[in-house]
Amino acid sequence: MSTEKNILVLNCGSSSLKFAVINSTTGDTKITGLAERLGSKEATITVKYKGNKQVTELTKNNQHLGAIEYLVSELHANDLSDSLTAVGHRVVHGGEVFTSSAVITDDVIAAIEETSGLAPLHNPANLVGIKAAQATFPSLPQVAVFDTAFHQTMPQKAFMYAVDNDLYNEKGIRRYGFHGTSHYFVSREAAKHLQQQDDQTSVITVHLGNGCSICAIENGNSVDTSMGLTPAEGLVMGTRSGDVDPGLIIYLMNQHNYSAQQIDNLLNKQSGLLGLSKLSNDCRTLEDAVFGNDEAQQQQAKLALDVFCYRVAKYIASYTVALSHLDAIVFTGGIGENSNYIRSQVISQLSILKISLDEQQNELARFGNAGEIQATDSQFRVLVIPTNEEWVIARDAAQLSESK
């Protein structure tokens, strides 16, 4: 029997379920898994343990529960189940109810359900994972960690939309922000790197992946972020448009008979890098095309990446307004950590702020050499820091379950 104390981290979506067992103290990952295409005949679960990968079909009618049952069997088979001390759940939307993580009770579940209207694709799926885990691990504390919680320190001038105030007072319509666990983690890691206290560190964190967001963090607190009521606002993303004129929606509905569902599909699934390039939502594919020999694809890919990088640079510049001082710009996420091309294109557009890169250090950061990549004459530091949202969830779950 293991004496190690580990946290099971669950991220349950409408058609997927990610999981990991993480040592909350060290961040070491013991086992990871991903169940995909849940609800279809092609549903599978992939488990990685000690360098080995195993893919299995899921045939159970309730495939979310089937995925968790398979996960449990893997934990037993690898002597990990007895080491679990809590289950940490990623929950996308906490509204204004949750300003921090919370031990899951009936009241917490009810509050998550009430907030589901703000995240109809995410919160109900998160609840499926919570209830399945409660049934499977009845003796373990369950903790909800909210994507929106870190941003609850934003001032009203940052989170209010300039629409009828009754929409906020009566319906909770405001900017909430997402990727909170990522922005929180890398800002704390940046403070360590800079040898500063969290509450004395101000950074702009740039999370770039298939979903993208930027956060202005003043003395450790989120004071503005690019995502809004939903994750669709802000930067250009893999398949999301980011900021568009609201009149576009009215125009498409009135002049071209688009339904609400067609608008939703357009802005969330058919836009962004995919929509601009007509090639892919994957930044790596587009970078390959930019440097490839197909001239038509080259032009399409370059346009998509130019728009993407311009929007990022524009947001970084604008977020200096939210800060009294700036210690560093921090890149993270799959693109932010791995694409020296994107980082170079973004920072090159910030010369008015006297920010520049050491391109050799920028390229080295692609290969896991995270750290500072600015040139010696750059006015501000530029960091690359790998994010670890699962570790944040594990640490919060460990701390709250122990205090309980």
C-alpha cells in the first residue's frame, strides 16, 4: 500500500474527460488519461503510465461513468488508488459566487447549476464529472477549482460591459474571464523567477493555445483579462473569432438568415486561425505552410498568423494601462511556450514600448529552456514559463481537503 498522498484531477467536458494523478507537493504526475468522443460509437480512452500508452474503446452506454470506471480499474491495477487523498475538479464558470476554490457540498453543486446558464456547454459537463466521481469515490473530499475565480479581483471598470446596467444587476451579464488557473500559476512562477513577492509583482501573462487569453496582473491580482462573459471574447484563437463587431451578428441574422446556432458555430468553431487560413486551427501546421513551397497556402497561413500576432501585441500594449508598473511579459500555453515564431512576431510589434528579444534565447525556449528571452537593451523582461493548471487544481484540492 502506498503512503504517498496524491490528488486525482478531473476535467470533464461534454464529449471528453481528462484526468491525472498528481503529487500536490512536487507536481509529479503519476498517471494521465484522456477519454475522447464520448457519446459516440468511436469513444476511446487513452491512459499513459510510466512511458506506456494504452488505447481502449468505451462501449458502456453512460460513457462518462464508463471512463471513470476504467480510470478506477487502472488506479487499482497500478497501486495508486490507496494513495488518493482528494479529487480536484476543473469547473469552468463560477460566476460571482466563487472567488476561490471550494470543497464540494450540495450548496456548491446548486450554485454551479445556477451558473450553468453562463456556460451551458461546460458547467453541466463539469457536474457530470463531479457526480460520477462522488459516486465512485464516496469517501474522498471533492474540490471544485474555477476558471473564473482568479479574475474576481477585476475592478468594475474592467468587468462591466457598456450596456443597460439592468443586464448586470438582474442577469449577471459582465466580463468574467477564463484560464484563471493558468494565469495564476505562471504569475506566481514569474514572481519566483524574478525573486519577488507575489503581492509586489506585476506582469502581463499571455496564454496562447487553441484557446487564448491575456491577463494584466497588478501586485498578484488579476485586474483585467481578454475573455469575457464567455471564452469567445478577446484574442484570435484556434477556431474562435475573438473580438468582433456585435453588429456582425445582427447583420448575418437579418440579411443572411443565420440562426443563433449557425452564429454560434461560426464564431466558436469555424473562425480564428482555421477560418482565416482555411487550412488548420493548429499553429504548427500554419507555420509549416508559411515556410513551405505552396504559395497559395503560404499566403493564407501568413494572413492568419499575422492577424493572430497583431491582436496579441495590441492587447499586450493596451494592458499596460491597467498596471502601475510592469515587471515582465510572460508567454505560456502550447503556442506561447513552443512557438518562437509567434513570440518574435508579437514582440516585434511592441518596439514603441522598447521591448525586444534575443532571438537565440527565443529559439532555445522552444526546446524546454524556459526563462528570459529579452534582448539586453529591452526595457522589459520577457519570460517563457510552462503552465501547469493541473498542479494548481491538485494543490487547491489538497489544501482545502486537509483544512476540512
